Amino acid sequence: MKNGKSNLLYKNYRLAIKSSLSAILMVVFFPTGAQQFQSKLGRFQADNIRGCAPLTVNITNKLAGDCTTGKPCVMDYMNNGNLMQNQFTYTYNQEGTYTLLVLYQSIGYDTIVVKVDKNIAPDYEIYSCNGNKAIINVTDRNFEQYSVDFGDMTTPRLLTNGAIIETTPHNYSIAETYLTGVRGINSMSKDNCATKTKTFTSLLTIPPPTIDNLVSLEQNKLALNFEALPNINYHLEMAQDQSVTFNPLDNIYEANIATIENLNLDKNYYCYRLNAFDPCIKMDNYSNIVCSSIFSVTPQSDLNSLNWKTGNLAQVSNFIIAKNTSNIELSGTTYSFDDSQVECKTNYCYQIITLYNNGSKSISLEKCVTSFSTKIPDMVDNVSSTNLSTKVNLSWLSPTNVKIANYTINRSVKNKPLEFFDTSTSIKFTDESYNLNENICYQINSTSQCDVAGNIGIGFCPIILKAELVQNKSVNLEWTSYSGWKKGVLNYSVEKYRMDGTLIKRDITNTTNWTDDLGNDGNQQFYYQIVANPIESGVEISTSNQVTIEKQPIIFSPSAFTPNNDNLNDTFIISGINISKLTMGIFDRWGNLVYFTDNNVPWDGQSKGKELPPSTYIWKAEITDMAGKRLIREGTVSLLRN
């Protein structure tokens, strides 16, 4: 091709592109052969000018003598300057509208408009009707027409966009599963668009639906779960509160759950039913009715009050309260419940589950509250004490009307007002700083686990015992009365112990004083303790401090003896009470030791085997008493001889 002709062709090509932007699709149907579409100027034809991607276009009926090897034509299929020579077939893979241009060397260019549609398999719904019938509802809006194949070898139906809900039922000869299909078709378009297929099982009778459960999700939203068969057009209906009128709410197809929003579940309850609709004869087939609940939980002292309201009561079998991890079952005629099995400062979550006679259920919103209590603990009025002189052990009975978190110990010293002293989480406490001489008294107060202070506890003082030895013959005991018990003291036990803890005797009295006649019981050292015995059973005793009594040893020594072997006062010996060991020495008037014994052997008036003359002699004794104390005693004795 010479340069002059080449420039002319390119110039004509650019003019063709500009002209093609405003080109109008011109279609001519030729009487012979397959349908052909003529170009704008009639210089060529195309077998397809519209269809779904991918769309193949073939240029036919070229002018004689042109578009040959020696005289090639230039084609631009995409309007993008991508020039091809003698390319008579092209496939469009992307949707869009294109101006196909053919440039002839001898006569210039010609164009035709090609429209490529998006290849969509049109969606549709196929509804079951009674009697093995079906109705097609094409939900797609992308095509001018739709070809409907019912899958039973019958002639496909052609539906026009705008009237694509088929009103004439299709009759299946037998109840069977069929593969149906729908594809879209546009006018003057190649029938190459994708087909959407669905299986369909015809039904002799459409069964009524069953609502399984209704679940409240949020304050304004709930979900309906139901048993649904494929290919059935379900109509969801709702009634509010006490209304018996159900209003259309939604159409449900190929789903078994429906979510309903824009509600107020704290103010209203809502009842639902499903209609398995037969669109062929406009017949309804209703499900059971399930209702939501208006549910509230209000915490009160020591209980949570639950109240609820719902509909369709005639079909309710019973209610279940789901509480945290446990369930409480109630009759179907109960609409409130006071849960007293709660602890303060504990979070409890509840749901009301409504059970229906057919097995369906409705689950309310979850309501959570924190329990509290204003119950005041009873006073601590049974406190026992053990007085150990340098410390006091306290123990008490806990109030039984509430659970106690801790106790406050108040203390008074030297008759001053009670003041805070310490706390305890148990029912025992030891005051390590107790002083027997400071007249210390106590009061125990409690605080519940719910942070409620208890009634003021009873005041009391540990028992203080005092004892006085009277001439080694008796002991006078006196003690303070005990006031730490609600019902008081039954009596007091006066207990007397040996120093090794062995009980010597126990006396009972209703007074706060006692005299113990010692007699000659052989105990030089012993101690007393007072035990207060409560009237009320289950209360521990209270004990006083221990007071130790020590009797002085008593020594008997004769003033004279007569060692004349008449068996009367023949020897001198020191005797006594409460003496465990005695060492004795006898001295003459000049201080000479004339006799010694370390085990209290009697002196017979001799010294080294010789009789001593009558005279006054001095004796000295070292005594160890029963308490282990050492004492020195001395005196004189007259030795007489006839």
C-alpha cells in the first residue's frame, strides 16, 4: 500500500471512529439463510450484534474484490485503535457496547454497533402448589425475556420482563424431583446466556409449617426458627400484644430462619405464625403460634422479683426460668416468681423459656441484676471468755439470720467508754494485751456479707477471781458475775486443782463468793478457777483467771524432853505439816554442835554415844516445804533428867 493511500485510509479510519460514536444500530433481516445483521452503510453483515459475554461475531457478505490478500480490509472491533487486517471473526469477552469498523481501501469505512451483555444466570423462585403443581417467579431484572424450562420435557415457557411472575400453574404428571432452569434472552440477541438451574420436587399436598423456637436477640430484634421445605412460599404474619389480628410481615423462601427488627421487646410482646401459601389457588395453611415475652427482673432485699407477660396462653404448657447455670420449672399459669435463693453482691442472669404443648418454645431476652440485702444481722449476744490473766480468749455464736463477713471487737479499759479495738473474720479472738488489773470489758458487733452493720452486741467482762487464805485454814473466794450470754448464767462451778492440773474438787453455787474450808487435805499449794455455766445449750462456758493458794508450813517443836527410857518424851524431834525434808543441828550453850541429822532422826540426848548433862540446848532446822521452798527455823529445848 502506497503512502498516499495509507494516509487516506488512516484519515478515513479516524473519521469512522468519530462517526461510530453516534451510530444507530440498524438491523436488517435477510430472507435467506440464518439471521444476519447489516452494517450502517450496507457494505458488510454480521451474524451477531448482541448477546452475553463471551460473544463471537463473524463478518459475512463482504464486497466482492475487497478484503482479500491483495486488497486487505482493516478491522477495529473494540474502538481502541487495535487494527487487524482481514480478521473476520472476533470474540468479545467483556460486557459493553462496541462500534465494529471495517475500512475498505476502495470505498472507505462502514460500521455496526455490537452490544455485549453481562452473562447472568437469572435467579428465580419456584413455588410448590397442591396437586403436583408449580408456579415460577423470576426475580432477575436484567433481561427482556426469560425462557423457563420446568424440567419435565415440556415446551419451555417464555416470560416477558415486567410480567415475569407466572400466573398459570404448571402441572406435573407425577410427584417427582425435576431439574428446572431459567435463562435470559434479549431481542435481536444471540441465545447464549447462562442458565440458572434448581431442583424441584412436586408435592401432592403442602404440609403446614412448624415454628420451632422464637429467640429474643436484642431489645429490638428477635429470630424465628422453623422447619421449612424447599420451594414453598411462606408468608410470615405478626400480631402485637393482645390483638388477634395477624398482619403480613414478610415472604420467606428457601430459608428456615427469619430475623425481625424494629421491635420493643421490653414494652410489647409479639406473636408469629407462618403460612405455607399455595399461590395456585391462593390457599392458606397456617403453622402454630409462638409469642415473645415482656420480661423484667427487679432486685429486692434478699430476693430477685421476676415478672413476665406473653400471648397464646392456651397453648403454653409451662415456663422455665433459666438462671445462670440452673433451671427453675413453673406451671403455664404462673407469670411471676420471687427468687430468694440469692446472695448479695452476686450477679444473676435470667431468661424466661415458654414451652408450648407442641414442643415449640420461646426464649426471652436475658435480664441480669446484682442482688442485695438490707437485712440487719442479729446482735452477738452469746460470747464466752477464758481469762488467762495476761490474755483473754473470746469466742461467740455467729448470728444465724444472715451470713457474716467480719466482726468488730470494741473494748473498754478502766471503766472508760467502749472503743474500737480490732476486727476478726472468725468467731474467735485473743486479746494478747489483756491486763487483769485494768477492768477490761468487751463488745462484739457484726457486719454482714452485704455490708450491713448488725445490731449492737451485748457488753460483758471476763470473770475476775480473787482469793484470800485465812490462817491456813480456809480460803475466801470472790469473783465478778458474767453477763456475756443472752439467757444468762445457770450457776458457777468453784473448781480446785492441784498444781499438776488434777481436779481436787468441784462445788456448785449460784452466788459470786465461796469459802473453802481447807482442813488437812495434804495440799500445800493449789489453785482455784471459776467456771460460769450458761443456761442456753450450745453456748461455751466462761472461765475466770486462776488464783494459786500456798499454805505456810507448820512446825511443832517440844520445849523439853526426858531421855530416861520410860517411853515418855524420851527423844526430841521437830514435826509439822507441809514439810518434805528437814535438816536439824543441836548446839550447846557454847555453840558446839552436839547432834546433827539430815533426815529428821529424833535426838535421844546423847552426843557421840555419851549422855549429855541436863541443860538448855539450841536447835536449828533447815526445812524444805511441799512447794520446794527452803525455810530456816531455830529454838531451844530443855534436856531434863530425873
